Amino acid sequence: MKINEVEAQVGITKKNIRFYEEQGLLSPRRDSSNGYRDYGEEDVAVLRRIKLMRKLGVPLEEIRKMRAGGTVADGMRRHMVTLERERHSLEQSILLCQSLKDREERLDALDAGELLEEMEQLEQKGTTFQDKQKHDARPVRYAGAAVMALLTTALMAGIIALMVWAFTVDAQDAPPLALLAVMVSIPAVIILGVLLALYQRIKEIQKGEADDAKNY
């Protein structure tokens, strides 16, 4: 089956499927007639297992160990150590948030330096706090994708308008209508492709997949 079918069956994006292939976690066979990837039911099963592990937060390296012959039990024992550390970190975050809630202070009166120093001391002891700064640039990603799509669409629309205008101004010397239709369809298809790519890009940004290599 094609990658689009696998994407629909498993609920993993094409981008992630290819990433897992690059990481050596998936090895679909190649169609000898055209060289395209030909995914089988076992590939789908492998991707479902990867999806399960990733939804549980299991690192790729741990999945690789299990794929290489390690048992799920061993992998889970190691992963639970990580989860316990994360739970401790979350508990520390809850305590700090609780202390801030009890202060009833306005943000502009808050001594952030003192709290940041306290957090740094906790981090030196192994606590890891959630850092949402990486999500702050998400609107910029949306804007960048939209601007590029808008510029390309405007350019292609301008070319279509120019060809139609040239045909209407000098209809006698203009190319046959069928040829004009073919010429107009080329930038029209490009516009359609750009809009489809924009839609896919927005979905990826919403899912946080802009940093696949880091997160997966």
C-alpha cells in the first residue's frame, strides 16, 4: 500500500513515517517496477506499536532497543524511572504554583529573579520544569507559511490574468482556445498545490511537528 493509505490507517503523518524510516525503525520494501515504497500489513503493525510507545512518551532509543530484541517489560521498567522523575518535577511545579497562588500578587509586583534562582537550584538537583517558550514562535510559523502561499498564489493568479487579458485583447492572433486552457491550467494547478501544501503545513504546526527530529 502507498504511504497515504498507511497515514490514514495508523494516524501518523507521512513526515513522521519517513522519519521513522530514517531512524531505522521501519523498513518497507521497494516496488521493483518503480522504486516506490510498498508498505505491508507488518509495516502498519510496526507503526502502530511505535505510535503506542510514543504516546506513552517512550524515547526512540528505547523503542530501538525493544525492536532489537529487548522485551517490552525491560523497556517499561527503564521508562518508568523516567516517568517517576517527571512526576517529581511536576510535583515541584505544583508546589511553586501553589505558593504563587497564595501570594495574591500582581505580575508587575512579582520578584521573578528570586523564584528563578529557586528553580535553578531545584534543576541542579534533577528537577525539570516545563518550558513553553518553544511554542511562542508558533504564530510566526503560521504567518511564514501563509505569506509564502499568498505570494505564490498571487504570482500564479497574475500570470493567469495576463494570459486571459492577452487573449481578449488580440483574439485573432491568440493561440487556440484549447492551448490557452492548457496554459492557464498550469499556474492553476500550482495554486491548488500551494494551497494543499499550506493546509498540510498548518496541520503539522498544530500538531507540533515542526521539531520532529527533536520530539520523535
